[in-house]
Amino acid sequence: MVENAPMTSPSKSELLLDAAARAARYVAEERDRPVFPTTGAVDRLGSLQFNATLDRPLDAADVIEMLDEIGGAATVANTGGRYFGFVTGGVEPVGLAASVLAGAWDQNAALPVMSPVAAHLDALAAEWIVDLLGLPTDTVATFCAGASIANLTAIITARDTLLRRVGWDTAADGLIGAPPIDIVASAEIHSSALKALRLAGLGTGSVQEIATDELGRARPDAIPSAVLESDRPTLVLLQAGNVNTGHSDPFAAIIERFDPATSWVHVDGAFGLWANAAPDRRHLLDGVELADSWATDGHKWLNTPYDCGVVAVTDPTALESSMAMNAAYAGGDGGRSPMNLGLQMSQGARAIPLWAILATLGRAGVADAIERCCRHAERMAGELAVAGAEVLCPPALNQVLVAFGGDDQTDAVIDRLQSGGEAWMGGTNWHGRRAMRISVSDTSTTGTDIDRAIAAVLAAR
Ligand SMILES: Cc1ncc(COP(=O)(O)O)c(C=O)c1O
């Protein structure tokens, strides 16, 4: 006899309402929380493993209560307006609400037949992204876990396409014995693009670097001449938004030096590509549309819930010929199937919260959110400079780099700030100096948050 699944107590609806009420309380208090959890809250995480074990499981309601009370206290408040670490981003309220709804739906977006709503919004959101980011109209965009995966997807597609053009079929023959590919990259390309080269079997040992200028941009006059003179297939890696300075490579001046017949230009624009959605910043990315592929993130500057990356490729056939898979039971209907456009088969419907955000903000709202963060960053840099901090690089977007004397002093300021709980900024190395790295990427950050963050940094000196 087949047994029925046990009835759960409380019911699914009751559990969800309880979790939603707890989530709403968290959100109501998020702006007043310490930006980093207290040591006591982090230490209490250990009690999770005593309260429930594999051999002594708990009731579902108790699990949610424990998760809220012990887990919720040990969160980093990156949605509260005063978190400036990494390039983390907050969460747009409608994106969060849509993800709660979509979580209940539990859709698999791999194939249209698995979820008509996911398929519809996936295609629509992809079209809107291409439009908003000013990419060529034939470009196909698709969603993935983040810019690291987007970089990998694009680099694999570039590799296969470049080799196909010289008569090599990577899908059939792999890489052993394949013709060489020249790889040229900004000397400050993000580490995730280098990791993608490793994972794509191209390695990093032969990368020819383009030296950068004082703002961290690749210099057109520093493209290695050997690569320009060679007629070998060439992969060019550039970036929109240097992870430290926010400045972007001069795309037009670099891309025009390469022959489109033998090269593929990929741009990592994890956060910086969003400058193209803000009319007053678009000039910073002049020529970015001349590339062949782009990586960006929703979860950074668009403030989608985690995780949501985007890869975009001008040649849909190239993307599909690298990413498509063949399973008799999972045949597509010839339409757009996300599992044939990326690395994953099963996948969450990441486009749903992203679509909800774009449908709510519209073009003007996105532009406004990007511009607002840039202005906050400018004010942060200006006021810290007036107060005696050294701004290491004039900000162009949402990133600010400051030092407070020698490296040890700068690190001491970062440590004191981080332990204070009022605002959180990380540290980095920038052109031989230690620096505090400030990223204004939570679009809910207000002028008052910036005042409070500046005061906290100055108090930590
Ligand atoms: C410029 C750049 N590229 C790529 C990445 C990797 O993005 P993700 O963490 O979404 O994989 C980051 C993350 O900070 C980044 O800033």
C-alpha cells in the first residue's frame, strides 16, 4: 500500500503566514539594526546545532521560529541603507515581494512547458534588459546565478565560436590539439573573469595584459602589439566598472583596434554596465555596444534578491550552439528555452523578481536609482576629502576609495568602523596602497544614511 505524505502541522499556509509576518518584522527593523551582527548573535548560531539534530528533528513551526530568532539576528543588514561593502546591493521591495510569491510557485524555468509564466517573464525581462542597457537589438540575454557564471558562459561561447571560425569543433573534439587563441585582458580585469578562463580550459598563463591608467582603465596605447599583428583568433576581455574605482575601459578606442572577423570582445559589467541605464552616465561606456558579449548582475545594482546574473550575447546562435543540450525527454518546442542558453538545466525563475522591479521602476526609475547612488558616492568622496581623508581616485560611478594616512592607519580605521555597527565598508589594495573601499549599491540609501556613514567613518579615524 502506498502511504500518503504525512499531514504537516501547522499547515503550509499557516507556516507561510508565520514566515511572512516574521519577514515583515525584519524588514520593518532593517534600518535600525547594527549593520554587522554583534559577536553574541554570531556565537548563538552554534545553538542551532543543539536544538535540532538529524536524529531529533523539530516541528516546522519551531524551526521557523528558531531560524528567525537565532538566524535573523546573525544577518548582515545589507538592505538597510548603510552597508557599503563589496558591491552587494540591497533589495527593491517589489522584487522581494515577487520572490516570496514566486517562491510559493516553485517554478522550474528550464523549459517553457515547465512554467508558462516563468517562460513569458523570462523572455520579456531579457528584452527589457537589452533595451535598458543599450545593447544591439539582436542581442539575446539570459539569466544565471551571477556575473561569475555570466563571464564563464560568455567565455565558453567565445572560445567555441573563435575556434569554429578556424575549422575546429570544440563540442566534438575538445581542446586537446586545438589551434591557439590569443587572450588579451585589462591588467585589472576582475578575478572572476580569470577564473572563467581557467574553467573554460584556456588558462591564465598566456593572458597578455593591457596596462591600466591611474583610474584603473585599460589603456588603448598599451594593447600588446604582438596581439594586434597576429591573425590568430583573439579573445579580448574588458570591463565596465573596475571593481575598485568604478571606472570603465575606453571601449570604442580599444575595440576598433581588433578585427571583428578574428576577435571576440567580452565585457564584464557586473555592476558598471548599469551606467548605460542612466542617461547622465552613459558617456562613460562609450562604445560598449561594440562588444560581442556582456556579463552583468541584477543582484548588485538593480537590487534584485539574490541570486541573479545576466549574460548577453549578440549572436544567439553562437550562445545556443555552446549551451544547448540534447535530452530526449526534455525537447524544447523550438522556442526560447533557458536550459539551452546557459549552464544550468533546472533553474529558478530569476526573471520574475527582476521583471517585477523593471515593471515598477520603469526606465526613468532605474535611471534615477543609478544616478542617486552615483551622487551619494560623489558626496561621500567630497565630504571625506574636506574632512582630511585622501580620496585615491575621483569617483565616476558608485565606488569610492579613501586612505587615512599609511596602510596601517587605513586598516585601523576600517577595523574600528566595522566593529561599530553604524556602517560597513571593506578594505582593498589599490595601486600599492591600502584603501577603504566604499560601494554605494543599495538603492534605498538616503542622504541621511550618507550623513550617518560619513560621521561613522570620521569617528573611526
Ligand atoms: C566587476 C565584477 N565582475 C564580476 C563579479 C562577480 O560577480 P558575482 O559575485 O555576481 O558572481 C563581481 C563581484 O563583485 C564584480 O564586481
